[in-house]
Amino acid sequence: MFRTEVTIPASDLNLSLHDKVVTIGSCFAEVIGTKLKAYKGNVLVNPFGTIFNPISVCRLLQAVTGEPLDLEQSLVQRDGIWYSYDLHSSLSSPSKDELLQLITQRLVQTREQLKEAKLLIITFGTAVSYKLTDTGTIVANCHKLPAKQFSRTLLTIEEINYSLEACYQALKTFNPELQTIVTVSPVRHVKETLPTNSVSKSILRLAAHDMTERHQDVLYFPAYEIMLDDLRDYRFYGPDMLHPTPVAEDYIWQKFATAYLEPRFQEFIPAWEKIRRAITHRPFHPHTEAHQTFITKTIAQLQQLSDNYNISTESEERELRRQLTT
């Protein structure tokens, strides 16, 4: 035995192809959400952009459930562009009113999805956070504003647990059937220094553990442990030696799928993967009879999958029909 494979406890989640999902948090929430979406999952992926610290994640989730959030107070302007301290920089605008409208749209969109969702996936990125020096408010993003406007702090387990518990109660009132998976991002934050990163990840891991101990409907998915203990080789890291490669992401995704997706969803994935490869295939001679026959058969297979799994394949069919010459 030349590896330490991580075993994931069995659960009764059994996520179906049609169950609604919301992901929020740091990079892993994006990775898993994008994978689910690629396989026709009904998922809303990181609607507020990448959010690293758990306090900011909880603030947004509580706002989604209807708790007050002063949107305008969180806005700040830099180089003619408006940003929100509560959101990632990707959500920004030259117009203050347009940004407020965008934030409101994202809150409404997330509220609608979360109200009917079976699963919420939260990924914690770091316990290191930044506070506005004049108010002491924790921000999700500093947006490259002058450092003197912020103070750096390491969140305590007590602060995180208090915030997570308030968030959990708000979510259960909002959607009593909601189940939650919490994860810790395996990506190291080296700008904090590796020793501080280790302390930060330890705090996040303990917070995730405490949540699962307090609530049976909160599960922990060990993405952190899979990456650091199972895939402990630099071939599984990208050029920055910090982020997982696509191979590593696929491996972690397979672990996730096996643990939490219902058998019919798992059965669907390889069938859909075969179709995806056919759709992206670009022949040297698209007008040949052989390729035209291939396109026709692929459309028929799409329609069969649509009927068998009750999914929409209209966009994929349109893409294929464009390649037909007759």
C-alpha cells in the first residue's frame, strides 16, 4: 500500500439530477459547483463570487434568508469603479446604482434557488480576515484599497462558531429541508506565511468539525484531507504549486460523486460525458456523409437521454443541428 486513501462516511444525502443546489465560499465551491453544472445539475455556483472567510459567507447567507443587510453602506469606489466590501471584485460597476441593482438581483436569485434547494455547499478558505479600521467590520474583499484602511486579524474559533450557528438557524427557518456540506479549501494561502496558513486551516477544520457534531444534517466533505494526504505529490499541483491540477480536481470530484450522488445520477454522468465529447468533436471534413451520420446519431442519443432522465438538451441539439448540411 503506497498511499493513504481517504474514506468518506456513508450518508443518506442521495442527491438527484434534479435537486437544487447552491454553492458558496472559496475556490472549491466553484470547482464542485461547476462540475455539477457540467453534468446538468440544477446548481447556482458562487453567486457572490469567491468569498474566503466564513464570517462574510454567513453574512451573505443570512441576507439571502431575509435578514437586514445595508447594501449601500458596503459600497466603495476605486479608480472610478464601485465595489462592495461584502462581495468579490468580479461584481463591480462604474455605476453605483447598477451595482446595487446587480447585488439585489443576486440576492433574489440566490433566495429563490435556496428556498427550494436540497443542498448547500460551503467552502471555507481562510480564517485570516481584514477589518475596516474605522468601523471594525470584517470585509470579504479589500479591493486593492490602501492597507492603512484595514487591520489584519485571525478569526477565533468562538467567533466563527457563533456566526455559523446563527447562520444555520436562519437557514433552517428559511428552508427546513436544507442539508449542508461544509469543506475546507486545500489551497494554501502563502501570503499569510505557511505557519499562519496552518493555524488558519486548523481553525477552519475545527469549525467544520464542530458544525457536524452539533447538527446531523451538516456533513463534512474532506477535500482538504484528500488533497494533502491522498494526493501528496507535486504532480497534482498547478504551476503555482498551490492549486490542484484538473487531474486532482477530477479525482476529488469522483470522491464527491460516489459519496453523495444517487445511483441514477452517477449512471447518467458517463453517458453525458460521452455526449459532451461528441458535441465538442471537430472533424477535418464536416460535410462528409460519415460525419453527417455521426451528427444525426448523436442528436438521437441526446433525445433519448432527455427522455430517460427528464433533462433539457435543447442547447446541445441546436449546436449539433448547425453542423447538418441537409
